Amino acid sequence: MKVEEVVLPGVGRKFTITVQSGDRLVIVVHSSGRRELQYFEADSEDEPSAALDLTDEEAREIGAILAGVLFHPEAVGDTQSKLGQKVIEWIKVLPGSKLAGKRVGDLHLPPGAHLLAVDRPGAPLMPHPSPETVLEVGDTLVVAGSREAVEALKRSL
């Protein structure tokens, strides 16, 4: 897979993802949070085969599905060995935690650690929470990454 990123001044960023088959997915992330997706079949340069506009919330939900937050398929073959080097951890925000009241954007995640979702009791799962999301006591952070990075994050919290 090949990923190319281009800054679009005044608009946001454009990501072009070319997969093994040669098909391409072009994603424009607007500064407003809106996303444009365009699918180009291999050997097609001009017009996309499909296009879709998404809100920020819709894009985050789709991202969570693709990341395996909502369903994690059973790994087989070589994928299993690659996943063995990665971990997913659930970190609970307990009373008195320095996480309570902190914005997601103010978290200092070590390289290789990624916040996939925040699970808040009584609320829908928040996949890929925005930087403005304020963490509350009772929240559970779903974090993934290399074992070393996730362990470093847990030690820092």
C-alpha cells in the first residue's frame, strides 16, 4: 500500500491511497471536519467510480470499524505474527486520575501508541475522539500500538 499526503492550503489535506490491486482511494479532509472520499479503479485516471461525502462523526465511525475497534476479525497466517507485536489496551479513568478533565488533544501519546476510542458509560462509543473531547471519570480509553509504546503510555498515566 502506498499513501501520499498533500496539504491543500485553505482547505485541509488530501490523502491518496493506492492498494496492491492498483485501485486508489482519495480522501480530502477539510479543516471543517468534512471528508470527501473518491474511489478510482486501477487504470482509471479521470473520473472516480464512486464518491462519498461524510461528516466528521461518520468518518470517525467508519475509521473505528476499519481499525477493528467495533469488531476484530480473527487473524490468520502472517497477519497473526504481525499482530503479535501489537497490543490493544483498555485504560480506565479512575477517580483522582490526572486524566480526568484533560482534553484528548493534550494527551502526550508516545510514538507508536494510538487512541482508538473513548468508551463513556451511558453514551455511544466515541471512535477516534476529537482533540476537544474532555475525559471524565469512568471513561475507558481504547489504546493500540506497539507493546513498548502502550506500556510507556500506561506508565506515564
